[in-house]
Amino acid sequence: MKIKNLFSLAAIAFVLITSCKKSDTPSETVVPEPVASATPLAVFQSSAANYQLYVYRLDETTNTWTKRIASHFSTIAESTPTALGFTNPYVADSGVNLFQMVTLYTDAIGTNNIKEAKINASAVLEFFPSETGAKTGTVKVIAQDIVITKKAGGTFKIGISGDGKYDEATKVIDLVVKFNETAIGGAAEVKRTYKLAVDALTL
């Protein structure tokens, strides 16, 4: 009888210990994926013809900002209504100087002619407010390969990704873009710093 009682007590103790361990284990918290907001687009985009942001790049060699990088026509595609794209809807079979890529890759392209390079990206920037109703937040460069046309014929691709911050009050986007230049014999990650603004900046 004593042996049976000991086994019974041991079984009960095991069940109690096991149940305590299970209850002590905290449940995993599921963090929802951030959702891009279209609200900031009302600040950084306009329906005016030929509208484009003021875009500047930090020259790492001289540690100075470039002059305005023109031909950054911003657009919003129906398929991606929460993303700001850069395409040229005004000149047929043309493009934009996205992040000054036509200038940066002139040697690989064979020209610095924006129309010949034909760079168009329908969804480039997504905005994520820091909290509901916030006028500031993070901005993400949608990871993708940008197709660039060579003057001599054919194309090559440069990968882009990156992130930064935006402020609806100052109407400025601070951005770090990562370029994958392996297709032209370059590095897998080249970082460049940009400012995009609704109004002209003195830098």
C-alpha cells in the first residue's frame, strides 16, 4: 500500500509541476506588420503637371550637397496607391533621373541622356507614421531592381533598397538608399544619402 501511495503522490506532484511550468511560460506576443499610409502622399505629391520634388544627394567625396537633381517626376500608380513612384508620363518612351542614377551610371549607360536611359519605377517610397495620426515617421525604399537602358542597346539592372524618415511639417524626407551595383562590376551595397523636399532647400 505504501508503495502505491508513493507512486500516486509522485504522479500528482509531476502533474502539478508540469502545469505550473506551462502557466509560467509567457504567451508569445504577435506584432502586426506595419502598414503603409497614403496620408503623407497628400504632402509630398501634387496633381500639378510636371510636378517634381526637390531632390539632393550628399557627395561623400566633398561632403557637400549637390544642386537640385532635376527630372524626378513623382507619380502614384493605381496598383500601389500608398507608394510614391517616379515615372515620366509627360514624354513618351522616356524616363526620370531617379536618385541621379543617369548621372551616376553614365559610363555604363553610354550617355547622360535621361530619355535614352528610360528609368521608370512606379512604386519607390512607402510611408509609415510613427503612430496613428502622426505627422512624422519612417519611409522605406521598396527593394527592387531598376532597369536601365544602354545607349548601344540592351539593358542592365541596379538594385535599390533603403530607408529614412519624413516630416510633414518641414515637408522633408531624409533618405539613405542602398545600391546593388554588381551587374556593372561594382559592390553589392553602396550607400548614398538624399534629401527630398516639397520646397527648395538651402544646404
